[in-house]
Amino acid sequence: MRAAARLARVAGNALAEADLTLTQYRVLVFLDAGDRPASDVAALLDVVPSTVTSVVDGLCTRGLVARGEDPRDRRRVVLSLTEKGSAHLGEGDRVVADRLEKLLDRLPEQEAEGALAGLESLNVAMELYLTEKFGRPGGEP
């Protein structure tokens, strides 16, 4: 299980090349699926809503995330990924993939393929978990 912590460290270091922190990247990935209430983003990061404000403020200032209001409840702030944010997320994905590829180059091809397949399976499981916990973006059924 230490591999997960080490992999997070590798990803965090790689993301510095894309001018992102791991927390900012997590927010962008979460919003890539669709607009989400700020309270959901706070829950994803496991922080109180006021804490997520500084992360979101920085992303909004850079034009990567936009704030809006929920048409069903005007008191709630809804966050969305901007076009610029989507491009920046793509750059983050690229630098993390490059770093991961460099790690996997150290393994025999079959083991590297198995590791990638395992990571993809974990990603699917995480997406299912997020859907269970937060529902589909925009309140879609």
C-alpha cells in the first residue's frame, strides 16, 4: 500500500511542471466530469467548504475554473471547468503519464502492462465510488 503514497508523491512532483498542485489537479479532474457544487468539491478533498475556497479562488483567478450559481438553489455555488482549465488538465495528465512511463520502463514489458491495467481498474473503481457518493455531475440521473 505504500506504493499509493509514493505514486501520489511522484504525481505531485510531476504536476509542478504543469504549474499545478496535486490538490488543484484533483479538483480539475473532478470537474472534468461536469459541473459540481463547491460543497461536493470540499467533500471530495475531505475538507470544510471554507477551506476549499482558497484552492478554488486560485483556480478561478487563473481562469481554470468558473463559479456560477445552482439554478435549483441560488445559495449554492457551482463550479465548472473552463476551456483553459481543460487544456491545463490535459497538460497535467501528460506530465503525470510521462513520469509514470519512466517508472514503468524499469519493469519487464508484461509487468508494466499489468501495472497499467491495474491502475486503470482502480480508476474505474474510483469513478464508481464518486458517482455513488456524489451522483452524476449536474444532478443527472
